[in-house]
Amino acid sequence: MGARKGGRILLESLCRIGDLAWEFEAIGAIDKDLKQDFRKLFSEERVTVTGHLPWVDLATHMSRADLFVFPSLAEGSARVIFMAMACGCYVVTTPNSGSIVQDGVHGNLVDPGDVDALERALRDCFRNREKIPGVGQKNANLIKTQYTQRHYGNELLSIYSKLLAH
């Protein structure tokens, strides 16, 4: 969790929604400046820092989560979002994450770097909590049926075939 991944934006948003009943698990490394700047937040009981996990363990943790928040400022195509969707998570991210997330379909898209927008999206998730499991299940089904290794290979072959034809 660092600047490029939107760590500061996420942590500031969590501080702003302190009045809501949420739990947050940070998985992976956390920038030392963020740990220092948000030491009060990280000391809260509802915040867990897990550290790095193997992919299979990460999937287990994601499968227990309702919501996956990834306010990245710059990505190519974040594999972790596909993984979160496959695990049945509702996703809150930015258009800069390079994902397939459509606002209002797979979760919420917020403008990169916009703490206010992320706060609004998180508050909306709590107000409309009943929609999260259904969206998460649809996300899991989408990945299972349309984003498999076979689909990827077939699409890649199709692109190469078109290029070779020209």
C-alpha cells in the first residue's frame, strides 16, 4: 500500500467514515510513511495488517470479504481486481486500475486521487449494503464464465490471426 496504489486516499477515506461499522484488512506491504501518518488508524481494533500472502491464501481472505477497495492512481491492468471479482467481492476502484469494473455494475468507479468521491462511494456501500452480495456473486460468475485462461488464449489467437491476415 503506497502512493501509486492510492493508499493515502483509502486511509483518509477510512478516517472520514469512522462513524460506520467497518473492518479493514490490509494485505501486503505498507509504505512506512503511511504507517507513520496513519498510526492512530492502524492501532484501531477494526484494522488488521496481514502482510504478504501467497496467491491461494490471498484468495481465501478475499472470499471472506464483502468489498474490495483499490483506489489506484496508475496500473496497467490490475490482476488483483480480477481476483477480487472472482472471489465474489464488490469492487470500488478507479478507471486508472485498468480493470473491467463498470460503475454501478461491478461496484463503483471513483476519480483517482479524490478522497471525497471514495468516501461517498464507501458510504453508499453501507447505505445499500443489501446489493453487495448480489453484485459480488455476479462478479464471480462473470470471471468464471468469461475471463478464463482459455478465453484469454482464444482472444490472443484471434488478435494474432487478424494481424497475420494483414
